[in-house]
Amino acid sequence: MTLIRLNGEELSYKYNANSTLSELVDQLLSGHLTKEEVITAISINGKTLSGKEESECLPKSLNEFQSIDLKAQSNLELAFDALDSCNGYIDVLTEKVQDLVLLYQDNKIDEANDKFSDIIEIVDLFVQLMTKINRTLKSGLGQSFQKSRSVQNLEIHLLSIVKGLLPAKENNDIIMLCDLLEYELIDNLTQWKIKAIPELKNLQKR
């Protein structure tokens, strides 16, 4: 009989061994887990599946596997996990900004302008990510969540930098562009890394 565990504990309720893995997941989501929880990883016979492997295994019957381990996390846990990955995201973004500044300084305008759009898109994704994290923290922590003044100021400052970058690029003001990128944007991202994100992560200890 297949050994099925959820977050390390063997499932205590009965299930049909002829059911598919997909049906098991649906059953867990609809009746066993709370509405705030989602399944974030599936391991078969000790091997964590990739997205493609999950798609291949979902239609198969449970009795085809020796063991199935499922990991479920709440939205709040996922938000804190996302915060853990933000530092790496910021490092990559900072490196891209530094490369962009060098291109403008070397007068490689066409190449720089191509990469400029990518930078704006990545910054926008970062803003969206932080917005979603803050909403999830507020929803999950309730009244114990209070966005700090430093986080609010960094959000406002980041949006103002982006707002300043666009007209500078349209006006081909390379000096202004480089100043905003090299000093304003990189400093803002650094402050997220050393101040705002640690503050948000500390909420997990409360």
C-alpha cells in the first residue's frame, strides 16, 4: 500500500488507492487543508518532482507509487518564503542596473536603451511582489501587522525614481539617467535589503 504523508505526517483518513494523484490533491484542497493553504511540493518515492514531472504523475493511480510526500503551506508561510528570496532578487537587479550604467557611460546608447526597458520591467515586478507580500502579511497577521515608516518611504521613493527615469530617458538626459540609476535606484534597493526586508521578516517571530 502506498505510504502517503502530508508535511511529514501519514494521512489519517481513508482514501481510494485506485484514485489518481490529481484526485488526492483535489480531495486535500477541498476538505483537509484550510482555504489559506496550498500544496507547494510533491515528492514521489523520495524525489521532489519538477513542474513537468508533476504533470506526468498527476493522472497516475496512487497504487503506482511506493510513497507520496506532499508539502502544504499557508499563504503567510509563502509570503515569508518570498521574503527569503528577495535578497537574491535584489542582488541580480542591482547588478543589471550597474551594467546599464556602464553602457550609458560608454555611450552605447542603443544597447543601453534596450536593457533600460528590462530594468523598468524588473523593478515593476519587484514593486508588485512587495505589494502582494504586504497584503498577505496584513491578511495573515491581522492587527499585529503594521507596515513600518521605513518600508512606506522606500516604496514611495522607488516609485518616484521610476517616475524620474522615464522622462530622463525620453529626453536623452544621460547624466540624469546615470545619477538616478547609480545613486538613487541602487541605494533604494540596498536599503530594501538591509532595512525593510529584515523588518518584515522579523514579523514571523511574533
